[in-house]
Amino acid sequence: MTQRTELSEALFERASQYIPGGVNSPVRAFRSVGLTPRYIEHGKGAHIYDVDGNEYIDYISSWGPLLLGHAYPPILEAIERELHRGTSYGACNAREVEMAELICTQFFPSVERVRMVNSGTEATMSAVRLARGFTGRDKILKFEGCYHGHADSFLISAGSGLATFGQTSSAGVTARTAEDTLVAQYNDLESVRAVLEAHRGEVAAVILEPIMGNMGLIPPQPGFLQGLRQLTEEEGILLIFDEVISGFRAARGGAQELYGIRPDLTCLGKIIGGGLPVGAFGGRADIMDRLAPLGNVYQAGTLSGNPLALAAGITMLRELAAPDFYERLEAQGLAFEARIRPILEHYSDRLSYNRVGSLSTIFFRPGGVRSNAEARESDTETYARYFRGMIARGIYLPPSQYECIFLSMAHSAEDFDRTASAMDEVLREVLG
């Protein structure tokens, strides 16, 4: 269990002199788990290796996109082929057309038109602007604990990194922005109804993670998404599904396929870049056609539709389009759950476990987790001790209670056995 960390510590010290907090994304700082971040040198399959030579079974998968594992050969080959042609043109390229066709015809029937962007944050930000332009209304409704990236409107009662650091908002968000952002409770339809009744005719869009993934994994309760669809249709409000996490992971067509809901707009990211930076938003043709150059809602990006990212993403989606892929992915999720479930049940008075497809979370809270409020009751100090014990045994988990475990097709039965063995040891230590 003894690991060398000298090189990671030295890199973090250097980074802290020039990068705020030493990191380019807050959750990487490892502050909530009381460690110095590990600096990763390379990855292969389901394993990553840090600069000190430590090997880990990786359950982050770059926060979702590496469904096929690290350094998947066909994706590397696709990037290399495209790289020799050029890296960026600031002009149209054929990869944009291929990606749009795949998303609209192979995966998401609700997406009749799609526009590429460079991140999930750009996708959600642009979708909200489009909803406001389409409806002529100013306000949006989001859900406490749902995280949609770091645009100002989304940092009101957000999850993910903000939840990790115990913050409910961010400095720099104006009072007017806060006034235009309404908040309801996930899995509580009555809270939505109350907010909409208090602001009748003012709300442009309701945006949510249909499967909450940024307060840990919390599935929708029966009838919640269906009721939300009905309420938004009655009020002429656009329903936006942020499927940056659940898209391509919960099912072939994301949460909307799994639960039989057709949103007006959908936001995607991560997986459609095969590990390279990318995002997209799309939906009904009459809404999307309000975007410039056809309409009066402006959105642009020099690197949108970047050929390198799309070459990787197209290769990824073609693999995911195999007829049996999602049966095999669900089998992975079932195998992982079957291996760890008996261990977790031994501590049912201290733990809960949620899983949908290849996404899951172990909550250090008993009795199940169905809401943001219940997730926040988790024992984060004990989770930090658990994380430290697991990483010392070569198991790389999210450095926050409020994030998901991401499985890949590269994980093996041996990986699951090793993980379960480590989990059994560590939970005996931290829970007794």
C-alpha cells in the first residue's frame, strides 16, 4: 500500500505558483479528501499511471467520455489520420456533417437539428439563450444540486465542485442573474408546480440533468420526468435535458430513451469527442432554426466542429452504435454491482448505492438517496478516509462524495475483484 508521491507533490507545488489553487478544475485539487493530487502520466484500458509510477484502476474515465477505456486504438488511429490533414480550419469540414447525422439519426430522435460547440458549459449556456430567444421570456428554472457547467445562470444552487466545497453559488454572479434563475427540488414535482405558478408566463425553460449526476448519481423517481414534461407543455416552457453525463451512458439515447421522455432541447458533451474537448446542443427544428445565420439568436465558436475532436467522436459513436453495445455495457454495470453489493449490504446502516447503467455512486448515508437534500446528509469526512484508503490500494475513485463512478468496457472481472477486495478492507477500517 505504500506509494511514492514525491513527483506529484513537486508538480503540485510548482503548479500552485502559477495556477490558481494549483489546478485547472477545482475537483482535481483533492482538497476535500485531504491529499495532494496525483499527476497522471498515461492511461491504457481501464488503468492509469502517475508520474511516480503508481498504477490505478480508473473509475473516473475522464469524468465520463472514455466508455471504451484509455488510449483505445481505433480512436488514436482516427486522431492520427486527421492530425496529418490539419488541426483546425475555421471553416466547414465533413466531420461536422457525419457527427450531426450520427446524433440525429442513430441516437437521439428528439434532436432534429444539432450544433457543435467546445464544451458542455457552452452547450447548456447556448441552449438557455436559444430558449429565451424562442419564447421571449427571461427566467429559467433549474434544480438544486444539478450542475450544468460554470455559466453564471447555472451557479445558483449548483452541485458538483460547488457542492464539494460547500458553496451554493459563486462570487461574480450578478443579482439580476440570480433573479432570473429560479430553483426547484429534483424529484419533487410540487416544488416545480409552485415555482411555475408564482412566475406564470415568465419562464423560458426548465433545465435539468434527467438523471442527476453531480450530487452523486440520483435517478428520477417514477412519474417525475413525465410530470415535468406535462407541466412545461401546459405552460409553453421549453424542457432542456442536460445529458452531458447521462447521454450515451444511461442508454443508447440517454435518459430520454430510458424513461420515454422527449425534451425540446438536449445538451451533449464528453463522449461525442472520444476524450477530446467537445459539446453539442440540439432539438426541435423550429427551435434550432432560430439560431444565426437563419434566426436572431447568436451563437458562434471558432473551434466548434474541430476536426480532431469529431474524428475521435465519430469513431466512438460508431462503436456505440453496434446492435449489442448497450446490452454489453449494462452487463458491465450489473457485474460491478454484483461484486460490490454484498460488501455494501454489510454496512447498510451506513451506506446507500445508486446505479443506472454504467454510472453509480456509493453514498455514505443510509436509507437510500433520492434527492439533493438526502445526498447532502452524506458523511463526507468518512468518504475522504475511504477515498484515501482506496487510492493507497490502487483504486482511483472520484475525489468527492458528490460525483459518479464511471465504468468502461475496458474494466475486467479481475479489476472488479481487486476493487471489491480493496473496498472490503477499507470499509472495515473506516466503518468498523
